[in-house]
Amino acid sequence: MAAKNPRLSIVVESHIYEIIQKLARRDETSISKKALSLLVEALDLHEDLDLSTMAEEREKTLKKSKLVPHQDAW
């Protein structure tokens, strides 16, 4: 049976493997599931940083433009 999700194979240094292994034991999960959750968490953090940067850029342009009061907008 073919795998439902794509596979990712990585090589890590032994100390990184040991840390993931300890975290997996602590959380009573597999090393693969723990590595996946760490990757997802890292991607979420990167996305948050990117969105924060975008928001800061928008704030800079808003300060230069004329703002419309809320009552006037509605």
C-alpha cells in the first residue's frame, strides 16, 4: 500500500537525535511523530515572524497615509 503522506528523510547529528529521542520518550510518542511536531512548531514560528514583519511594513505605510475615522468608514 502506498504511503498517504509524502516522506521526508533527514540526517541529523547524534546529539540532535538524542534530544529528539529524549523528548519522544518523555511525551510517550515515536521519534518520527516528535520530529514532525518540532518541524511544525518551527514552521509556525517562521510564519508568525513573517506575518509580523509584514504587519510592521504596513504600519509604516499607514502612518504616511491619511487615515479615515471609523464612523466615516461606515
